[in-house]
Amino acid sequence: MSNTPETYTVAIAGLGKRGTHHAEAFSRNPRFQLVGLCDIDQERLDAAAQEFGVSYTNADAAQMLADTRPDIFAFCTLPNIRLELIRAGAEAGVQLIAYEKPMATSTNEALEIMKLLRDAGIKSVVSHQHRYGEHYQKVKEIIASGAIGRVHTVYGHATGWMLHMMTHLINYTRWYNDETEAEWVVGQAAGKEKFEDVHPSPDYIAGLIQFENGVRGIVECGEGAPDVPEVDYWWRKCRIGAQGTEGFAEVLTGGGWRAITRDSNGVISGPGGMSYAHDMPPYVQQMADWLDDDAQVHPCNGESAFKSFQIMMAICRSAVQRGKVFLPLGPGEPELEALKNALP
């Protein structure tokens, strides 16, 4: 009887920057075998096939899945085609689907995606992979140790716009608050220029989140959100942390961590920066761990991502409705469209 761990087959659609990061991480891990690659750009597809030694390529993701029948389907595409790719994965009988945030572009779409995944018994993972950063984990460790006392506020802000950044902020603030459920949100938004982007968003959006344990969340995204002058590039200008009765701890995506604790006698800090080379290997390894053992749920699992996404959509609904919006959300008018129409 062999004790060799199972190798899982992987097919990837979308071979831009993020798709290539996925392909690199899977190809370097002996637990995985790349069996198919897909991209609508033939030149990019050919280059990736050569780089990763994959013989099967196709410009059609559904056909690739039907032909290769992989255990894992990973896709890194623009946000407007999530549902059809999830459906293609389900029809091909995959065991796990890994995909980019945001998980959808409306609550209706997210509800449909979750129903598809749950009904088919497919595990899902969404790319909130900054959790693997040592600076992010150091802040979690400080908060969890009780060194900042009772947590009363968690917060996150980014100068990047909503569909790029907000589920990252919400996912990590939820993590720093022990994944506690949200009860309600209040939101406000301004500006319509970024609705023309491939990640359509208001120019600025802010939300207050009330969690069941009494902790208050504060999130802001876009033009007008606080700058993080210690960090040079917009994608890394995120500040996420927690305030407690005896101090605070926070991470800067591109600039390490800092804290004041009950015993620190002033500010303490340490290094750290967003690094795909650092974050992606454990991110893909834990997919194998979860497929090996249902109890080893992936930290970036789809159910957690769905809760973060619902909070973001509730903030959008609140900006339209001008009042509290309670969670969980049911179906409704697509939030981005409603918000674009409501803003002056």
C-alpha cells in the first residue's frame, strides 16, 4: 500500500499576471500537476504552455474542462464572467474551484454561485492571499494574544477602488475580529468615474459595520480614503488593523506592521511587504490539504469570501437606500447599477 500523497490535477483559465502567479505556484508544488491552460490571447497561451510544460491548451475554458476533467479549476479573469466559469467547473465535476476576488459583481450572482457550489459539493477558494503575509499574521497574533485588551474597533482603508480592494479589507478585518458575523452596515459613496473601469466602482465608498460581538468595523476605499504615505504604490497603500482598550495593532500592505500594547512601552514595529512569491506557495498548498482532509478548511474558503462580499454589497445598498442594511442579504436590484444610478 502506497503512502505517497495524492497528486491533484489543475487546469487554469486566464494567464495574465495573477494567472501566471497561480501557474507558477501549482507547477512548483509536487502535489499538483498542470493538465490544461486557457487564455483568449493565443500568444500569451503559447508562452505559458512552453514555460510550464503543459501540452493541452484551449481558448475555450468550458472545452478545456470537458477535455481535461481536472480536480482543481483555477481562473483569473475579469470580474464580469465569474458565474459562467463556476458553472463550467461544476459541469466538469471538479473538486475545487479557486478564483479571484471579488467573487461576483452583485448579490444575485453571488447567491447563484454559492448555490451551484453547495449543491455540487465543490470546495471553493477566493484570492484573499495577503493573509499569508508575515506582517498580516503578526498583527493577528498580537490581537489574538489579548495584548491590546478588548478589541472595540477593526478598520481598513485603501486608495485603490472598491472592486479591487474592498473585499480584501473586509476579509482581513473579519479575520482580526475572529470571523464574527456582521449584523448591519451603513454606507456612503461618491463619484462615478470609476464605473467605467473593468472593476466598476464608485470613486469613493465608506462603510460602518456592526458585528455581533459589539465590535465596530470601519472601511474606506478609493479617491479620498486616507493615504498611507509610508508606502509608495497604490496597490500596497492599505492599512488594516484593530484598536483595543489597551492599544492597537495594524498592518500596512507594503510597509510592515506596528503596534502599541499594554506592555510595549511605546510603538513596536516590524518588516513585511506584499509578496506573491511568499504568499502563493502556502495558498496553493492548503488547497491540497483541504482536498486531503475536509477538516482542514482553507483560510481563504468561499464561504468566508461570501460573507465579506455580502458586507461590501450591503454597504452599496445602504448608500442607495440611505439607511441601515441588515445581513445576510437576499436577492435585489444589482448593486453596482443601482449605485451608479443613485449617485449625482
